[in-house]
Amino acid sequence: MKLEVREKPYDLFAVIGASFTLVGVILIFPKLEVIRIILGLPFILFFPGYVLICALYPERKKYFDRDGKEVPPPSEEGESEPGGEEKEKDRKAGPQVLGKGRKRAKDGKEEGKDKGDDGSEWPKGKGLDGLERVALSLGLSIAITPLIGLVLNYTYDWAPDTLGIRLIPILVSQFAFILVVGGIALLKRMRIPAEDRFAIVIDLSFPSDQTIMDKVLTVGIVVMMVLSVGLLVYIIVVPREGESFTEFYILGPNHKAEGYPRNLLIEERSYIYIGIRNHEHMKMNYTLVMTLDPGAGNNTVSSFDDVTISRNLQPAMEVIVPDKRTIEIPCNFSVLETGSYKLRFLLFKDGREYRDLHIWIRVFQEGYLMQAADGKIEFFMAGIGGDPSLLPSTVDPGSDLVLSVGGRNRYEEDMVANITFSIGDPDQWIPLRGNPLAGDIGPSAGFFLGTIFNSTSSWGPVDVSLNIPAGEWDLEVQLRTSRGSFKMVHRITVEGP
């Protein structure tokens, strides 16, 4: 059985129709991913090159002899060799005779020219046959599609929100190319006489000289090719499920992975975003917990919009996330107790801890954390190691007061910072010499610490040891920088002997 498409350009109709269908599916039914994949691959990798080849070569491939006279293709039966009379069995051999003639051409007088048994040249072809068209269509499509993307790249500045290399601009541009060039190919082919047009010929019959074994092998090869193509389509359309997992992340108040709260006052509200993306291949029901101590009791809430945290109480919330979906939960929290904490964010799945994130925070009482008006400079006083809860209010006889200071510089410049400690009249303060991290202070003598606040970074906490005489004192700690000064006062009792 022989199928031939010649009178009507059904191949071009199919290409344009499939492109129309893909555009409609993407714009109207975007969730039909299977159809998008099946039509999208040839739309990108085959259709552009095919319509261009059809526009450039609308005619069938023709063969000419030495004198320029058109002759039938060498593959047609009875026309395998030009020149002279042939034996009946050679004419029936068809393409096999062509192979013999080409083999003998290697020994011919003129190198690079195929010759028959009588020394005459094989007919020369002009145009493209079906296999050549398929190969060139794939190659040209791979070249055309990136060129369209390159042109679209220069349109980004015209409308950054809509143009550029995005789905819709690429879809419209590719479809416009296929439609315009395909229309030109249709017009050019229909102007050519029917017998000279390119035709798609599918011959399903077996050659008369094939044995039963040859026919079985041919059918087997065809079946294997069909199964291979079907398996390839199945793998593309129904990809294997990858590893199941959940993304869990924290963002700062500006929706970026920066600007996390580090130093805050007691009961001061701080803002972050908690993100969850589900890759578990099913809808998931998670439990989200914020805690300072995993042994704290749960306080079930419906949202994290305004929650409080302490060592004994932790907010917990149920979160439902559909498959392949991402949610970002706004979190507005405050801490009820001073201290240095590892604030943990726990995600539970099926009652078990599944993901764990944390940030380090310090919580100060009012007056022990100073911030500039623009929030770009912070300065704090705390206990040893930077823990606000360890700042002592009394000192045993013969012991030093140990505290720490630190800060943060958010400016894009380094700055010199001078920190002074005094318990007397600031006008009578006299800088002490010696160890810069320890010193004696009294009513007329203070302690001086000089350092550099590096740009966009934190400084400290630095532990400082102070020897203070017995009595009740107001310890004044002052920071001076080119951007301003800050002062904190701490009431300290030094017991006498």
C-alpha cells in the first residue's frame, strides 16, 4: 500500500494547525501540561525549520542526466542505471544495482563521480528529498529559535514587565514566524504543477524479491521504532517522580535573605517571613513551631501575625500546603524575657520534627540597647558573652564587674568608635592607661576603649572587666562616633569588705 500527499499541502496545514492548537492551549487551558509538552517540542525543535525549508524548496527532488534531461529517480524500478541496455534481473534489483554501480565507481577514471556498469555517470539530483528535509528542519529550528530569543532580549527595556525572554513573547514570536513563513510556503507550493510539487510518500508494501525472513525483520524494526517513539513521549509527558522533600526557609522583613532581627528590646515586635515549599508529591499538613526552648508548652494559634515567645511558651500553628506550592507566612513576634537566645523554627510532619532553622537574637531591657534614628547604628551593653540576662546589678567584695559591649554599623563606611566607662563626674574623667579591656575606675578616673566599627558589619560583644570601689554607683557607658553619640546608664552596687 502506498500513501501519497501531493495534491493538497496537508503537511503545512498540520504544522500551522498544531501551532494554533498549542497557542490556544497555553492561553486558554494552561493546566493541560501533557498537550503543551507534546505540541511544544515540535513547535520549538521542528516546525520553524520545516516551514522555512518548504518555502525555499517547494518542488520535489528532480534528477538530470549528463545532457540536462530530467530522468526518473535511481530508486525507481527499471531506472536503476542510466545508459545502455540492462539485464532483466538488474532492473528488478532496483536500489541494489545502484549500490553495485556506486561501488564500482571507486575504480572509475574520474574520482568523486558515480558511474554505472557502462561507464556513464549516475543522474544528478536537484532539490531535497524527504529525509534531507527532516534533517535540515531540525538543524534550522535549533538555529532559528535562539535567534528569535536574541531579538526578544533587546525588547526587555521597552516593557520590563511584559517583554523580553518570557513565555508569551516567545510563543507569539515563534507562532508569527511559523504562520508567515508557512503561508509563503503554501503559496509557492500551490503555484507549482501538481506533478512537480514536493510530496510525502509512504510505501507500506514489501519489495517483491524479499523473503519471509526479510519481511519479518522489517516489521520488527518498524514495531520497535514505534514503541521507542511512544516510550520517549511517555517519559517526557509523565516524568518520574523525584525525591520527596520540603523547602523551609526564613526571609527578613524586606523578603530577602538579609536584615534578620539580631538585637531587640523586650516585648518589641520584629518581622520576618517563613517560607514552605511542598515537593512531597501530595498535599501536606505541617505543624510550624517557634521556640526558645523545645521543652516549652505549645500555644496553638491560627496565625503568626502577632505572637509572643518565652522560655515556657511557644506558638504552634497548623499549615496546609498543596503539592508543588509555596507559601510565605508573615511572622510578627516579640520575646517576653531578656537573654541571648537561639530562636528555632521547627517544622513537623506526621507528628515528627522534619525541618529545623534558627537565628540568634539578644533581648534587652529598655535603656541597654541604643539605636540611631535611621537604625543604621546599634550599641548595646550586656553581661559576659553578650547575654543581656547576665548583666549583674551587684558585685561581691574584691571582685570585678564583668560586662560586654557591642554594636552594629550598617553604613557603607568604616568609622572610629570611642567607648568610655565612668562612675563620677564626666567632666573630671581621666583616661586610664594599660590593658584596654580591663581597668580601675573611680570618681575622678575612667576607662577608655577605642575601636573601629567596620562597614556593614557587627562589632563585639567584647567582655570588659572593671574594678569599681565599694558603694552604689551609676555606671555610665558612652559611645562616640562621627555619626553621633549614645549613652547608657547601669545601676551597680559594689559591696564593701
